Amino acid sequence: MMDNRPAIALHVIERGLIEEPATRCLVFNAQTGLRWSAGFVGEARYVQDLRPAYLALKNQRHDVSPAAEGADFDLTLVFAGRHRRQNETWIAEALARVKPGSTVLVAGMKTDGMASLKKRVGALLPLAGSQSKFHGMAFWLRKPAAVQTAIDALSHPNETIDGGFQTGPGMFSSDAIDPGSLLLAQHLPAGIKGAVADFGAGWGYLAAQVASRPDVALLDLYEASYASLEAAKVNLAGAGAAELGFHWHDLTSEPVTRRYDVIVMNPPFHQGRAAEPGIGSAFVKAALGALKKGGRLFLVANTGLPYERELQSASASEELANDGRFRVLRAVA
């Protein structure tokens, strides 16, 4: 299904269902498909946590940042995603940053749980209207004077899961340690040393398992989610003597300049709701290209994801473990 979220939002604005912004607008989970009408003459600030989408917006010369800044906006627009708690948190922040009496507009596809999100918000605050269009929905409300109770109810701050790790809404495996990452950690050899990287580090579980190794001198974390990387900084504080580096980075498009003795990773294979194994393949290629001669790659993948073609450029590769759901692979550059 096409992503019609920008078209849904613009339909509401251009049909005059809400007052079109004339001065300052803040857009959460901003999308490249958003094209303001000629009547929009004000300032639009975009918020996008994911590095690939951030770079795409930056290339279009938008004013974009990985976290929201500023207050007293005339309109806040939220493009809903697949995670309920993250959607609610965006709406809470939108309410906090818009002027009293001004509009918060939420647009999303039906598969994003828009019906239940509308019901949840509507139970806390009066909605000004809603519109179903393009296989999706938009709803909107005006910020009332008394709004803090609703903001508190919709906010989902970072929490601590088993093992003492901090995670937040929308992050990969935010409720528990991912079983694939756990399997990989159990099969990492004792002799990891030198310069090490975690590609797609998330909130830092695998990196934390490596950081405590006494012979690891350097540990770099590469992650496309800004919020996840910020959580990783907290989770790796005091995790060992290794020099730590944190890189907000798109491994599918941005080159890695440093070379490593070891790379560990649990590569992603989803973009939104759709499975895209090509993302994981790009991670494998990037990792093999970032290893020193003789350097080792340790990765975990779902058993249904074949990375053998990408591993052909390695001098050696083997399967270290397979529990029926995940398998751990080792490759030597």
C-alpha cells in the first residue's frame, strides 16, 4: 500500500477543514512527500529521527532536525507510524509545542492503528474533526488551556528493561532484549580485541556485551535512529575501558571511513511495515568493506534471510549457531 500520509494531511488543509498555517509549523516524523500549497508562506520545521529520511529531507533543503526544538507554533502536524507509544508521545510533544487554541493535526494510514489512536486521544481531549481519505485517516484538535493531564497521559518516557538497559517508544526491541541479539552475544568468542564496531547498534545491547571485553581498545556504534543512539550512550556509560564512538549514520548510503578488527551486528530488514531484505544485505556489504584484512564479522539473522551472496566476497564464512529461528554467522575479510 502506498504511503499517503502527506496527501491525507494536505487534503485536510487545502479543503479548509482546518485553518491553513500562515506563520510557523512543526512537523513530527516528517516525510519527503509533503508539498505545501502555494498559500503556505510561513516557516516549517521538520523533525525526523531516522537518518535515511533525515538525509532525504536535508537534500530537499528543508529545515530538519532529529529532535524537536522550539515552542509556540501555530500548527503541529504528526505523521503517525507503526508504534502506538511513539505516536502518542509525538502527539504529546506536539501539544506541548503548539500555541493554546492552535491545531494539532494527526495523519496516518489505517494500518498504523489510526482508529484506535483517534479513540485514545478523543477520550482525553475534544476532537475538532476527522476525515478518512486515501486508505488512511486524519484527525485534529485545538489545544485547550488545560492540557497537561492529557500530555502526561500520552507521553511515554524512556524506561528500563531487564538487564538495566534504557529503551524508548519506537525503538527496536524496546520491551525486552531481542532473542537474535541474545543468541549472537552467547556465541561471540572470547578473543575479541582491538578496534570493534556495532553496525545497527540500536540502544546498545550488543555493544554493551563487547565493551566489557578487556582487550577491546575502541568501540564504535553506528545507528540510524537518533533516539536509540542517545539511549545507547546512557546504556554504555561506564561499560568498560574501551574508547567509545557514537555515530548517527545511514550504513546503506553513508561510507564508513574507519577500518575494524571485528564488527558485530543484528542487521535490520524492515522499512516501516514492509520487509526489505536489501537493507540487511547493504549492511553486510558495508561491514565487509569496513573490516581490516583478516578482520571478522559476526552477525545474526532470521533463518529465512539468505546472506550467502553478500558473504561470497569474504575469504571464509561459516554458521556458528542455528536455533531454528535465528542463525549466527561468522565471516573473515
